[in-house]
Amino acid sequence: MWGIQVIHTPGHTPGHLSLFVKKATLLNAGDELRVEEGELVGPNESATPDMESANASLRKLTDYDIDRVLCYHGGYFGRGASARIEELSAATNGR
């Protein structure tokens, strides 16, 4: 059994969800994260009506051991995603 964990990650939409597959250390981030030019980046401000919630959701993702991320509108980011999510979260503190 793969054990998919549903994570409430509002911001892009009030009910936005991300899915974490623990056994695969894979996060399906939906629109919470994006990949631009091979780099994992945070929510798209122009498509995220509640950036405060989106940044709180990003911080929530630091609690998971995520190795790879699949994004809806931004592709795939492999190997070492947790470290990059930590960087993104630290950059949003205070926003």
C-alpha cells in the first residue's frame, strides 16, 4: 500500500490540496509549487489570490520528507526537494 496523505494547502484556492506519497517520497503539489527553468519555486502570485495562506501552506510542507515534486502547471522537480522547500519557506517568513 502506497499510503497517500492529503495535505490541505490553501492559497491558490481555499480548498487546494497537495498529495504526499510517503513510500515514494513524492509530493503532488498541485498549484502550490511550480518548476521554472528546472528550479522549484513557490506559488505564482498572479494566480494565487491568498498569498498569506499559500506561504503558510509552503511552511507546512517542510514537515515532510519530500524527495521529488510533481506540479500541475510547472512540471517535475527531482531529488532534494525538501532542502529547496526549506529555502522557499525561509524566504517567505514575514511575508
